[in-house]
Amino acid sequence: MRKRIAQVGHRFDAFLRAFVDAKTRVASTLPENAKDNCSKEMESRAAGL
């Protein structure tokens, strides 16, 4: 039983690591101006409130 739990934990850990890696890869490929536009939009919304 313990062996099975360890296996599942290891698989989940590997999945989590792959997910985080993919997320950072997608974030790094986003163009810088897209990030700037997003922050500008948030600033304009905050000013409008």
C-alpha cells in the first residue's frame, strides 16, 4: 500500500513540475508589449473607479 501511495505521489510531483515548467515557458514567450498593455489596462480601470 505504501509503495502505491509513493508511486502516485511521485507521478503527481512530476506532473506538477511539468505544469509549472510549461506555465513559465508560455509566460516567457509572451511579447513584452502584451504585458505592458495589460498593466496599462489595469491602471486605466483603477483610475476609472
